[in-house]
Amino acid sequence: MRSPSSPVFLALADVLISALVVAPLVVAYWRGTWQVVDAHLVPLVGDSLSGWLSFAFGIIVHLVFALLQPLLNLAPLRPRATFLVLSRAYTALFGIACVNCWRGVWKVLDHELGITPMADAASFAGALLALALTRTLRNVSAPPFVVALDDAVNYFKFPTAFRTRISPAENGCRQIETKDSEAPYRQHRRSLFARAGRASWYALRYGVDCIISVVVIGTLVVVVWRGAWYLLDRLLFPEKPEWSAWGSLVLGYSITIFVFSLQIPAQVLCARLKHSFLRLVTADTFIFLSFCGTVNVWRGVWNLLNLFLLPDLPLMSNWLTHVVSLLVLMLLHCSNSILVRGVWLDGEEKKGACVVFPVLYIRHYSKKQHMGENHGTPSEEEMQTVKQGDAVHPLMSNHHHRSQDMKTSHREKEEGSSQVRRDSPHAPLTPDVTREIIIARTT
């Protein structure tokens, strides 16, 4: 019988926590925040203008946080209480901005394109194709296939589409070593004006990267979700709201179970595919299948909350789900799961890791605790090792480690046998052996 700390039990526990705890709480938060904005903003400015205002507010806040990443990542982790207050305030404001950004795009499309079967299907197919061609289809993922933890390390960091960076090493200076001293010193190879121009160029590139990531890729993701949601409204018991909500929930969790059960075969298949294009197509197909489950889970939970949670007091129901869900997620240390930030590229990881969903909760903290007990507080580099090591699916970890050990032992045997052959008196005089003999005799 397997131990409760075995990889199988830990992986199963993470999947259950993501699907049954984190995902419903994230959906409840989004539902409450979205409908609170509807209740307070629409009566003031109208439905159409409220969409544009939501879009402007969400985009501005998102861009500001994206542009300020280099500065926010320098925030000290001590004192801990101060960092907790500032980081959770960041999450709360960013969460409101994300919901408003999505709501804005959604409402603007409702008024500009209309809500018709042809418009919904065309926008859904077009945005889905654009994401696939730009290798950004995986950004449609959400809980239960994603869990974002509230780790202090890199709390404010998220990737952009082109991975543009602003670093001092790029601003026209380099490090060289001298014969007189082992310590490097900086030698400026350009004038002050040239270095300032170069720094401005990198800053401009980073700004353009942030705009493309937030405005272009982010909008395409919303269009895909909107099209899929409206298509389900028409196809799944359109005349019976309760049946439609329960049908989405059952269908969503059924697909979720099916996709998680296929994760190991999909990882093995992607690892064995030699051609990068075939691996990318396989990963995108798997991601799209998980998206079908995700959008159904979200639609089912959202509509069931509308039907059964204080239906006679909708405003109180919305505020309740907004506040309580956020507080519970913060207590669970995974409130960043409410955020839609960063651009992740399809097939970015090596081999089969591109189809491993980032659903790490118990495994992450158990490994972090283990590192802390053995080595003290884990450093940033060690935590990055934790995240990279978890890219291998836990149910395949034993096979992965055995294969690595076999490769290491095989390499050591080859090195040992080559050394024996080289030291043998009957070994042929190859150029390498001849060179070693000459050097040994001359010294």
C-alpha cells in the first residue's frame, strides 16, 4: 500500500484541491466582482459606456503593473507583515482590474458585433486560430487546470510575449578582468549619450512587449472565452437555465477528469515526438480539450450561484462571493489564481513537460518544507529548482529518476572503459594518446 506522502497521493490531492476548492472559489470571485460592477456602474453610465470604462480601467492598471515589474520585484521581503499587506493589496487591485478588463472587452463586443450565432462562432474560431498561430493558445487555461500560489519569491513577476528584459548588462557596459586584479570592473564602451539612448531603446522595446501582451493577446483570450460561453448558452438546454447550469457542471468536471487521466500518456507522446511541429500540435490539442472542460466548469458554477445563492438578494450575493472568495483564497495562499497575467508560449518547456498542468499545491509546499528542514530557508535559486523539477509529472517521477540514474551510470562506465583502453599497453596510438605520451615525456 502506498504511503500518503507518495507522489500518487500528492498528485491526486493537488488535483482534487484545484478542481473542488480553488476553481469554485475563483469562479465565485469573478462572478461576484463582475456583477457588482454591473450593479453599480451600468445605472450610472449605461451598459455600452460601462464596457468602455471597464476596459480602460483594466488595461491601464494591467499595463502599469506590467511596466513596473522590474521595480516591484525589488520590494524587500522583510518585514514580513508589511510585505503581506502590500502584496495582498496588489492582488486585490489587480484582480479587480483583470475582471474589468474582461468585462470591458466582453461588453464592447456585445454592442459592436451583437450576440448572434454567426458572430459568436466566427469570433471564437478567428481568435482561437490567432492564438494557435502565435503559439499562445495555452493562455486560455484557468482553474481547475491552473493554480497560482502566493509565493514571496517573484510575487510580482510574470512573463511577456517576447520575454523582453531590462537589465544593466544591456545598457552599453560590460565586465572585463585584468591581470592585476581578479575582481572585474566595468568599462564603459560608449559615451553617456549613447548609453542613455540604448537604455531608452530597451525600455521602449519592453513597453511595446507589455502592450502586445496585455492588449493583443489578452483580448484574443477574452474573445475565445466569450464565443465558447455563448455557444454553450445556445447548445446546452437553452430554454431550461437549471438544466443548462447542471449540464455544464457535469460536462465540465467529466472532461476535467478525462484530461487529467490522459496527462501521462500525453506527456509520454510529446516526449517521444522528435518533430517540434508535431509536438506543438499535440500540446495545443490537449490544451484545447482542457479548455472545453474549464469553460464548462466556470459556466456551471457561475450560473448555479446565480440560481441558488440568495437569488432574491442579488447584490448581497455578489458582494458575498466577491469578498469571501478572495479572503478564503488568501488564507489558502493561492489568491494569485484569480489573476490573468503573463503570456505563456505553447511548447515552451522541453519534451513532455509542455502538457503538464501547473497544479501544484501540497507537493509544492511539502517540497519547500523539506528543503527548509534540511537547508534552512530556501533561496530564490532553490525555489526555481523546485518549480523546474515539478515539470515532470509526479506519477512519472520514479521512472524519470531511474532513467537519469541509468544514463549517469552508463556514462561513467563509458568513461571508465575509455580510460582503461587508453592506459592499456596494447592500445592503438591514436592522436590523443600520442599527444599525451609526448607531453608526459617532455615534462
